[in-house]
Amino acid sequence: MLSDALNAYNGDELDAETVKVLAYGTLTHAHATAFAVMAKIDDHRHVLARILKGEQGWPMEPGRADQLYFLAGALRSQLVKELPPSPAELSPSAQQLRHRATGLIVELAELNEELARTLLAADENGRELPGWYVLELATQLPRLANLRGG
């Protein structure tokens, strides 16, 4: 339904507010919120990849808090999808993701500790980060935060 509504508009008529209204009229509240934020992020598919590569940081401006929440959720989803149940099963790419994500979660905790904590909990569908990674984060976060702080 949402795609039909979006396609009914001429590209010039489709601004962020119109997208938001259409999303809230056709999706659940949670999905509409995520979609509206995603629509505001230019090239949203590649933003998290650039953050993971270190080419871009978390959005820190107060007016971009919704984007920070969206991207933190996207990081969490990627970790749930790509980290194996056991650290012994880590591929080289998963090992690299684990290392970079840990640093990003430390940065996120410095920006918004509550948001960083939500990454460790199960999502609305019951999906969780692997237990070994949650334990690793819990033991490493204080040490990493102290190293970054000086």
C-alpha cells in the first residue's frame, strides 16, 4: 500500500513530510517511524557501511537524533545477522565487524548511553546479539571507554 501511495506522487511533490504522513497512514507506528527516518537519510543504504569503514561518524547534531536511533538499530540488526552463535565460528569479515562495532558502540555510549544499552537487549521480534558478544561488550566497554577518555 505504501509503495502504491508513494508512486502516485510526482517526484517534486514528494517531500519528507508527505512521506511521513503516508507511512503513518499505511504502516504500524514503529515501522512508519523507521521508514520516515530512513527517508530523511540521503543514501541510507550506504551510511552504515561508511560508518563501519570509519569514513563517517555517528550523526551527533541534536536535530538528527532520530537518524542516530535508526543507524544504531541498523548496526544492531547487522550484528545479529552476521555474528555467529560462537566466537570460534567467526569468519575474518565477522571478526572485523566485531572489532569495529565494539568501537562504535563505545562512541555511541559516549553520545547516548541509554541508546547503546538498547543494543544489548532483545528487539521487538526477540532477536538478540550472541551471548558471547554481549558478555565481551560488558567486560570491555569500561576499559575501552577509559582508554578513549584519556
